[in-house]
Amino acid sequence: MQPRSLRVAGLTLLLFLFLGFCYALREIFNPFLLSLLFAYILNPIVDYFERLRVRRGVSIFCMYLLLGGSASILVFFAIPGLVNETVNLYNATFLGDEFMDVNGNGTWERGLDPLVRDTNGNGQYDVSYLEKVRHWAAATIERWNERHPDRRLDLDTVLAKVRETLGGTPKEITATSLDLTGRGLSLLQSGVLGTLSVVSYLLLLPIYTFFLLREMPRLRDRIRGYLPGRNRARILRIFERIHRALSSFFRGKLTICLVKGLLTYIGLLLVDVRFPLLFGLIQAGASLVPFLVLIVGLLPALGLVALDHGFAWGSMLGCVVVFLFAEGLEGFVLTPWILGKETGLHPVVLILSLLIGAQLLGLFGLLLAVPVASICQILWAEFLAPQLLQLAAEPPAAEGE
């Protein structure tokens, strides 16, 4: 083997050993990876002001002030509203309204029995969503029995089958749901935060990001200096393609998620759908995966509209229009305008890469999924696809060869 080949093989082995080392210590490297992502997204802003002869440290400090102010606004205005909507959703789902039964007849009477808890603020007594579903199921079974007297159903039997399928009484199901939620939060804390606490993340992320932003030009120059001279021009061209793809995805997708979340919040407010802030947040988060919000956002919103207003087609149509408008705006306006064709990742490839990354490496994999998929696609186009096309273009072998 030639000395050059030995050096390449040795460096490749060292790279894989380093990646394995990073994976073994992923709990420690996760904050650094997040900081590297933030620095990568914010670096063009700092570069722009540096070209205007503003010192890099001053630009970073001013940007931190702006981000800190935005975070303060979010904490003081959006977070309390989100907590309030979450509490109201829980009360409306499991508890319903509560009134003081003055005359003891067990029935709410307007003007006589004051409301102790009014989950939707409409001034009248409403049962919980679960109780409404029970009433709807009872009415549906009653209509079935009227039309099919030879195949009658009993509500208690159906509920028993449902409880048997779900594994308990409604109270037990609720307790199980809360227990699963608690376990999910615990897993989230252990998987996402690792051995570091939330406080550690809040301390480390700004520090790492600051130093990465400040040293970004030196890092770029140092990486260029270590590239092999024979293939430096081609490698830099490939790096430029990767840079355009990644920067378009991260900055563009973040912008699209924020725009769609804000539009969904405003739209649901206008069509009088409850919990608009919560659904706006769901829209912003689920928009990372194409069309996921139609399942985790639109269907629950339609269910709430039906529970609050019955099958009011006007409200349901308005809710559908809001979500479909957001999806259409993303597909036909925002994605071509903001993302363009730089990423080149098909939605199916994007979904598969996120699922595979999360399954294999957890948060570490989620952070690396899209960059790795984009890099693999570009490397395929640069090295493998031309070879395959060259083989495909060869004339067929003559008979007898």
C-alpha cells in the first residue's frame, strides 16, 4: 500500500474512533452540538455586521441582548398563556364545570346555582369532554338499536369492552395516562438532558455559542488549511454545496415553523377555536416533519370544535381552512421562497432520516439526522451517481462476448 493510502486509511480510522468517542460521551457533547447548530444559524448575521466594520464581539453581544429580550417577552407573555390553556384543557377534558347546587336538585339552573368552575368562560354549566363523548356514544347506540332491534347493543357492555381494551376504568385510564405522561417526561429529561441538568444547559449553551461564534472565521481557515492540496478545490466546492443545503434547511425551516405557528394562532382566534396558542405551538413544532400537523393538530382541533359546538360545519370548516391554508402557504410560497431547492431532501427522506436518527442515537441522532442525510445525498451526487450513469451509458455487449 502506498504511503498516501496509508495516511488516508489512518486518518479515516481516527475519524471513526473520534465519532465513537463522541457517541460514548453524547450526554456531554449534546450541549456542544446544540451550540454548534445555534452558532451555525446565527453566524451569517455576525458576518454581515462584521462586513460593516462592526467588531465581531460587539455584534455577538448585541445579538445576545436581542435574543435575551425576545426570550423575556416569551417568558412573561406566551408561557403564562400556554400554561393557562394547558390547565383549562385538562379541566375541560377530565373535570368539566362545577356549580354550587343551591336547591339540592342535582341540576344546574341559570341564575340560581353559581358556577364554581367555568372552564370555557361561557357563563353556563358544561360537562367534561369525556362525559360529552359518553353521551354521544349513548345516543349513537340508541339510534343503532332503533334501526337494528335484532342486533341490540348495550352501552355498559360497549364501555366494558372499551375498558377491557384500554386496561381499566376511566379513573384508572386517567391515572395510567398521567403516569405515562410522567414517565415520558422523565425519559425526556434523562434522554435529552442526560447527566446535565436544565440549569447546566442554560449555562453552557450561551457560553459555547459565544465562543464558537467568535472563533468561527479561525475555524474555517484552519479547516481549509488541513485539506489535501491535490483535491482542495473540489472539496471546497462540495463543502460549499453542503453549506448551502444545511443553512437553507435550518434557517429556512425555523422561519417557516415560526410563520406557520403564528398564522395558526391568529387563524384559530378568528374562527373561535379554543386553545389557539397551544395549537399554534403544535403547528410550529410539528411543521419540522411534512404533513404531521394534519394528524397531531387538525384532528384534535376538529374534535374540540365538535365537543364545544357540536357538528357546527361553519366552525369546523373554518378550522380546516386555517390548517390547510398554513400547509398550502408552506408548500407553494414559503418553501420555494425561503428554502428554494438547496436542500433537495424529499419529504419521505426527511421523515425517514429523522426517525432513523432518533431510533439509533436519540437526541444525538436527531441533531445529526438532517445534516447527515443532506451530506450523503450530496456525496452520492458527486461521487457515486456519475459512476453509475457512466456504467449505464455503456453500449450493450455484443452477442458472443
